[in-house]
Amino acid sequence: MARLVDIWDSIGIMEDQRVERMQTVKKHIDGLLHSMIMEEEALRHRIRADIITSQKQLETLSLELSVEPYKLEEDLTVLQMEKNLRCRVDYLLKEKNERLRELSDLKKQDEELCVTLCSTPYYIPSGSVPSQTQLQELQEHVEKLSKEKENRVKIFSGLREDIRTLMDEMGHEPESSLERESICPDTDIFLLTHDNIKALKLLLSQLEMKKESLISARDKLKERATSLWNRLSCPEPEGEVFREAVMSTLSDDIRRWRGFVEHLEELQMAHLEEVVDKVRQELVILWDKCMFGPEQREPFSVHFCDNHYTEELLALHDTELLKTKAFYEAAQPILEDLEKWKRNWALFQEFERKAADPNRFSNRGGSLLKESKDRAKVQKLLPKLEEELRGHVEEWEKNKGSSFLVQGQRIMDYISSQWEEHRLQKDKEKNERASFTLWMTKKTETSLFKTPTKRALGATCTTPTPNKIKKTPNLLAPRTATVNSSSSSSSSSSTTFLCVPGRPQLSAKRSKTTEASSGLRVPLQEFNSDKKPIPMSYSAFTSELSRKANSDGFLNSTVKDML
């Protein structure tokens, strides 16, 4: 203003003009300041509005992003508040955009996998911002679907490869759309669904069953051809060439074997009698293996003995042969168990026979100990085998609804009959030993009272001084003596005779055998038997002595010892 006044003075502006000019300057300055104040006031309002807007945005973003609400620090100016709020809003907006982008990518992958696997997509409400937990779960869901897809692709590839291989092996042409699609090289023709997997598995199982059926049919044809070949005694080289022919598919192989069987059957018709005879031989062998008794063979005996050879007769024989083969295959475990029992039963009977043989005690080298161990082992094994047989037979009879017969008997009856036969044989042998012992006893008693024959030169009769024997009421034990030759010959002989009082006696030493024995010798079989020697009464003894003395020698009632 001072400069303006100086300028006005130098110009020579009058006072009233200067006052007017000063009013104009003042008015201009007031307007300028007022304009500035208005602008700054507007700025203040705008900052406050921005703060309010930012706070609202922060609240919304916090709810959308599921984060904690933002809290301002205390003692902050308006500009600092506005700046902090604005930076927080920018950060949350960036977070929101990143989550939405990640959600978009994951949802896209999830939708593709779900379409391929025909599964349900992971649900996230549309228009909402996913939380970190939701994004993590969606990520795990996508990874799980990816692994499931890999597994299903592997399963699909394996199933389709197996189906293609089976079809090639069998020579099977695709008949249904599923079969055609399963061998199609296009990998995207199938959706990787559980239903499609089940359909392919079912198709594979059907093809496997068909393959087994074809293999079974081929094996039956081969078996039939081999059987016919053996029956007809065809040249072996030709058959080997045919059997070793190059194989293609199962269907072709079956057609080839069927033609071979038809050819052999035609040859068979030309040699009916010879073929029927061979079938009968096979039947007899199988009957023996199955241990059929006469009752089991009887139903077919009419056809077996029929000499009118026709195709119908051959068919009946073939049917019976197949029936018997089927029975043998089904009953083979039981028959093997029975055969094992029979082997051990034979060992048991052999051990029983050896046990009754007195010469077995002369064995050396521990054979008796080994025999005892083997015998105990067999005796323990037989009951176990019988119990196993009983269980198998009961299961068989329960499943088949018929009795399992061996030689016309049930197995347990057959085993029982074997044991009974063994018992009867033992009783018979025991009775024979007892009869033999009794016969030897009577023979010995009879020989004691025969008139002595003339002694050979050099023979001696040793007669010890009669010993007084304490008599029992019903038993008197006679004694025997053995006369040994004193000659220098390499062989020695013994003579038993009766010495009576009044006859000259020669003195001789009693032999060790005579000194050791105090009664009749008892055979070794009697020691091994359960029966004891039959005692003789005194009255019977004197009666026999009197009868012999009256006819053959001298009677002396004082005789008590006989040498």
C-alpha cells in the first residue's frame, strides 16, 4: 500500500482519487482472500468426505475379505487420517482383486475337471469375494480332482488295453457300441465317470469269462482229440505235427481242434468194436481208482457186457467214462487221504507182524529202537488220518446228498471192518499159539515116560540125587534133563529118557542148562502171548505115570525127579 501511495503521489493523483483507488485495492484484496478461503474450505470438506468414504469402503472390504476392521491411531491430523485410510483401502482393493483372479482360475479348472469326471463343482456364492479358507479348500478340491482324473485315466487306459488284448487273443469282433468305443484309439471318447468305469469293468469280466469258456472248450476238444487219438492208435508223428501247429486266435484254434475231433470221430465209427473195448479198459482202470464195489459197477454191467457194438453203445460208454472221471476229480482229495491211510495201515500191520516175531531180538544196530519209534508214529498218525477222512466224507455227503462208498461200503465202515479183521486175526493167532503150547506140553509129558532106548557108546546119563520137592495140593512140576554127548565130534546130541530105581546109573556132571532149569521148557511164543501154561493136577500126573509104567517100564512111586 505504501508503494501504491508513493506511486500515486509521484503521479499527482489527488486525495479523493487516491481514496477511491485504495478502496478498489481493498475490495480486490478482500475478494481474493475470500476466494482463497472458499477454496481451502472446500478442500477441508473434500478431505472429510474422503475420510468418510474411505471408512465406508474399509468397512465393506473388511466384510467382503473377512478381515478385522481397520482402527485409526489417535492424535492424527485430518490429512494423516485421510492418507492412512486411503492406503488401507488401496491394499484391500488389491487383495480383493487378487482373490477374485485366483477364484476365477480355480473355478475354471474345477469346472473342467468336474465336467470330465461328472462330479459336483465346489460351491462358492457368485458375486462374493472368497475368503482365504475358501480359496484353500477350492485349491485342495482341484488337486483332489486332478489326482482322481489321473487315476481314472490310468484305470481307463488299463481297462481298454486289457479289453483290446482279450479281443485280439480271442479273435472277437466288436458287437456293441461300448465294445467299439472301448478299442477306439481316441482317448477323449469316454468321460471318466464311475458309470463308464463300471461298464468297462463289466465288459472286461464278460470277455474274461468268454475267454475262459473258449479255453475250456478248446481244452475239452484237445482232451477229446487226445482220447480218440489214443483209442485209435493213430500214427504219433502226424498227431504231434497237428498239436504243435502255430496258434492264432482262440476262435481259430477251436475251429481247428473241432475239425480234428470230427475227423477222429469219423475214424472211430469205422473201428467201433476196438474203440468200445478200449473205453471199457479205461472204465475198469477208473473204477479201480475210485474203489467202486460190485454194487456200484452193477448198473452199467448190462452195457459193459453188450457185444452188439453200435454208436449208441459207444455214446453210453463215453457218458459213463465222463461221469466216472468227474467223480474221480471231485473225490480225488478223499481218495488220496484214503490211500495215505491204507499205506500207514499196511505199515501198522507190518509192525504188528514184526512184534510177534521172536527173531527180531537178534537184530543189532539200533533197528529195534527205530522200529519202535516208527511204530509209535504210525499208531499216532492213523487216528488223525481217520478223523480227517471222517470230516471230508461228512462234508462230501452233506454237499452231494449221497453216501461216499468204497468197495460198496461207507469209508468209516470200511475202516472199521479193517480194524475188526485185524482183531480177529490177532485172536486167531493167539488161539493158535495157545493150542501149540498145549500140544507141546502134552508132547513133552508123553515123551518123559517112554522106555529109554539103548544108549550109544560114550553116552552118559546123569542122574542127580533125587531132591525132595515140596508138594502143593494141586500142582507137581516135572523136571527134565538133557544128556550131552562126551564125544569129540563137532556136533552134539541130547537124549531124554526115564531113570528108575534099581537100574545101574552112570555118574556125570549135570549140565549148566539142567542146573538153570527147574521145570518144563516153555516155547518163546508162549512168553510173547497173553496166556499162561496150563497147570497139571497131581492125580492126572500119577494116572498118566501108572498107565505108562504098566506098559513101558517100571513103576516106582518114589520117583519125583526125571532127568
